[in-house]
Amino acid sequence: MNNSIFAWIKDVNTNSTLPTATCEFIVSGDVVIKAITSFDVAHHCNCYPCLAQINVSEDSMGHAVIRSLKPIPIDLVEVDYLRWTALLRTGKEQLVGRFFKLLSMITVQELAPFKDFILSKPFILEKFMLSKASYQHHHSVEHGLFEHSVEVAEITYYNAKHLRHSELECQTGLVAGLFHDIGKIYPMLISGKNQYTAGPHESYSFSILANPLGQLGTYNSKVFSLLAALLSAKPYGYKPRYALEYILKQADRCSAESNYARMNFTSLPNHYDFTRVDGKTIYRLIEQT
Ligand SMILES: [Fe+2]
């Protein structure tokens, strides 16, 4: 084990006379992991219990050792962390930490209503976490929409940062990435059933986000215009007005096509380096052993 993971920090114990400290954390479920860490690492975690991004490995005796620990500044309690990780129990639990880290990165005042919206509507967040992103094209499994949305938000934000867009544009791109497909859960919200149904999801997204969009529109019309353009952006056949729309479109397409390729190789033997789907050939490189 030598991983950077998200975990719920339950307890941290330090003793000023010792260079080491102890820590208890949960990744998911009810398994509490006891770990050792340094006094310096523990000293930086003064707000536990909390969600944190940790780098953890094992020593020669098999003990968990926390190498670094970074608290995620988000309004979350243990019972909710356990609820959401239980919902994504099929190996996708880390998406919960990635999602809340993205929300914690929304710091500009204009965009705060979107963070408040999703944190105060657990029934919407639950459908968002459960839904597929499509019938068959990409992320077409349970939790697929949530995984795709987190991927698009991360790629959009970090690519925009790398290309030196302003923090306001980067965070607007992050919000758009997270919620660009949220309209896909509209039929589930109306019917109350956890069944994906295709529809005009761009329009549905505006319906679900009506309140935070309204608040943004009255507070800052320029940011509203950018976010509205981003939420309307389609990955194919669409003419953008803002540079950020290209970044979001690319992120959307990268996430979708990468998942589509991975999905089509899943059931094939490891030595297959190409496959044909609907008359189209998809290639991949194989690690040489
Ligand atoms: Fe998408």
C-alpha cells in the first residue's frame, strides 16, 4: 500500500515529547484503520474529525504509515461521509473524496450558491451519484454520471489553470464540469425511480439548477453568461464563444471516449491491442512484460 487516497480522519493523538503520533481513519464501511505518522504531519491536522487527502503506505511490519495529510475544508460530517461512500460501495468510493475536494475549491462568492445547492439537497446528490451517464456510449453503468462529472470538472479546472485562465474562469469551468450533465437525472427526480431515461438533458440542467443560476444572474451577469454558455456546450458540432468552452468540450470528450475505449476492452484478453465496435476500430498499447 502506497497510495494517495481520501479518508475520514476520526482521531489524531500527539505527544509533544515524542516525534511520532497516532491517527485513526476510515476509507469506507466500518473498518477503522490505526496508523502512525510524524508529529509534524499530525500537527497540520488540527480540525479533525474531517475529510482529508492522505498519502499512506505500510512499514516492514505491515503497520499503516501516513506520510502526508491534507484536510479538505468542506462542511461534511462522518455520518454523511459514510452514507455517500456506502452508496458508491462498488469500488468507486474514492469519487466521494474527489467530489468534495472539488466543492472545497469553489471559493469565489459568485459561485457559492452552487456549492450550497448540492450540499443542501441530499436527494438530488443521491440520484446524481447513482445514475448512468448514457445507455450504451460511455459511463453506462451505475455511478457513471457521477464519475464522468468529477472527471470533467477536474480536467476542465486543471487545464484552465495550466493555460493561465483567471481563477474566476477556472472555478466557473469547475462548476460547469460538475453540473453539465446533471439534467440527466431529471426523469429520475420526476418519476422517483432509479432508472436512466434519455432526454434533452441540457434544458433539464437549467431546470435543476434554476435557484443557484438565478442567484448568480442577479449577482454577476457576466459570470452567469459564461456559465450558461458552458452548460449549453456540446462536445460535438457546436460553435463556442468563450475559450473556456473549448476546454470544457475537450474535457467532456476526453472523459467519454476514454471510458468508451476502456469499456470495450474490459471483457477482452490482455493481449488484445485492438477491437472493432460498430464498424470502428479502437486501438490500445499493451505493457510489455
Ligand atoms: Fe458530459
